[in-house]
Amino acid sequence: MHVFLIILSWLIALAWTLRVFTALRQLPRLPNLLDGRHDPPSQPGSEDRPQVTVIVPACNEAPAIEATLRSLLAQTIPLEILAVDDRSTDRTGAIMDRIASEPLPAGKFAGVLHVEALPAGWLGKPHAMARAARLTTTPWLLFTDGDVLFREDAIERALRFAESLPADHVVVWPSLILKTSGERLVESIFQSLLVLTWNPWRIADPKAKRDFIGMGAFNLMRSDAYRAVGGFEADPMEVVEDLRLGFRIKQQGFRQRLVLGRGLIRIHWAPGALGLLHNLTKNIFAMFRFRSVQLLIAVLAIGLVCFVPLSGLFLSWSIRVASLVSLAMVLAAYSLADHYYNRIRSAYGLTFPIGAALVLYAMLRSWIVTVVRGGIVWRGTFYPLNELRRHAGPLR
């Protein structure tokens, strides 16, 4: 057993070290929309015809929807904004209608679509976006959420980047608005685990079919590409519809890019640490395609890479040295995430044990709650687990 623990400890140390040094070398390759190469021209262009339709689905987003729409109306390029009130029971639809009725700049608001009922065989958000997309004629579509705040030049920068490459699908990494230390603790552990498990620099490689991106806050894509992969109609019962759409874009050979740009789009995802974790309840098990064995294997793997180095500090020197190497690399991962993702002090690496335990809690909670309920509840609508499993397409 002691030999096994030595080997396991050093394998984990090697894994953390290789991943951190790979990320250190590769993350600078990610394009940044704020590096000066994608600045809008000092003189506004003469183009006054919208090239982008922004689709904003919202269900019971009354506290946030006005700020989102105002930030879109303030963009530096003309847009068509198509807001979708997806069966809201609060004032979301009324707020959308009021803003759309105001005297606004030409080419800024395409209208408000009110969804009164959800057809059988659909989840709410994919249905809302699919219906809106059918009404569009612009060459570009931007799918976003009803609680995202856009810097005034965010869409222009992303569009200039996409057309300069050219690219078919561009995702801007969102900046989270983190209001409490608990929120920062949770987000920092997720960011550090991204360093360990994710290869964002490979998204631009057309041969790297398993490395793809989709982000509900900012999915900018060519209309032709969206329709060529079947749009949201291809996966009407998909919980993680943004990831699945990104998967299909990449699999069918379209050019996909992830770009950075701190502050270009901002979102306060949920209040408090538990709010963030509970928001993941519907998503985590879905990302494993509702397969219990795969999720439990991932729980075991994350538990090992996070807690073996911690427990190893109290064992023999050979294991203790490996544990110190692992924990040094963990702190380096926090520092890298702080620099390239959301700005969270790397000192939060000291909360790593708590964060790791919370990640495992979120994963197990997603699995247990979904299985016990026999499905998920999303925005007040229940979706049976057997239907979700039957319609879940691959993400690998």
C-alpha cells in the first residue's frame, strides 16, 4: 500500500506539473480583443445596416433584463435586437415591450417575441432561441442571456475579429461579477481545475475535434453556419444547449475561436457560494450526458488529484515531497487563472481544500437531485430524466 501511495502521489504531482507548464506556454496564444489589434476605428464607419441580430431569451429576468437591453442599445455598431419573453410570470415581457416602444436609434430593436406555451419535445431556452433565429436575416447571430452586461464596444470588437480571420463562431470569455468572498472562492477553484482539465488553445485547431466551446453569455456565429448545423432544432431537448451547439459547429468543420477581453461582457451568475453551486445542479449531470458511471468516475478522479496531495503532507517524506510539488502547482494554477480568466487573487489558492470539497458537493448534488427527482426543473418547468437521456447527443 505504501508503494502504491508513493506512485500515486508522484503521478498526481506529474499531472499537475505538466498541465501547469503546458498552460503557461499555451494560454498566451489565446487572442485578446483588448490587445490593440481589434480596436474600432477612430472614425465611425458609414455602415448603418445591422450585420448582427442579438437574440436575448429571458424567463423571469425582471431584475436584470433592462440593464442587459440598455447595454445592447448602447453598442457602437447598429444591431437588430430580438428579445424573447419565454413564458415569464414576472414583468420581464412588460419591460421588454416598454423599451421596444421607446424612440430608439434606427436599426437597434427588431422587436419582442412573446412565447406563451412550450411545445412538446422542447426545452424552454432552446425553443425560444430557435423561434427567434427563424425570424432573422442578418449575416451574424449573437445568442446571449437576459442578465449579461455588454461594454459599448464589445460586439464591434468581436465582429471585427471574426471577420478578420475569418471565423464562423466566436465566444468571448465572460467576466464574472463576484460580490462576496464565497463567490470568489468557488469561482477560483473552478478556474484552477480548468487549468488542469481544459485545452482552450486547441479550440482554434480544426483537427482537435474534442476541444470546442459554447457559452450561453456570448455565442456569435455566422447565420449560414448556425443553419448548416441544424440550429437549436437539432437538439430541442438539450440542457447544455450552448455546449452542444459549439460541439456541432466544431464537428462539422466550421472555424471556431475563443477570445479573451476582460470586462467586455459581465455577468453576476448567482449570489453567494451556495448560489453558484446550486446553479450548476441542472448542468453538471447533463454535461456527463446523464450517465451516472461517468460522473462518479470524474468525482473519484477530482477527489484524488485534489485530496491525495493534502493527505500526503502527513505521510512519509517521499510522499510529502510529491504533495508539496502538487500543491505548488495548484498555487501556480490559481495564479494563471487569475491572469487569464477572471481576476481573483491567487491567494485564494489557500482555500483550495474548501473549494475542492465544494466542487465535489456540486457534482454529487447535481447527480443525486436529478436522479431523485427523476428529471430537472428549469425555470419552473419539469423535464423527465428518461426524455433528457434519450435526446442527449454526444459531447466528445
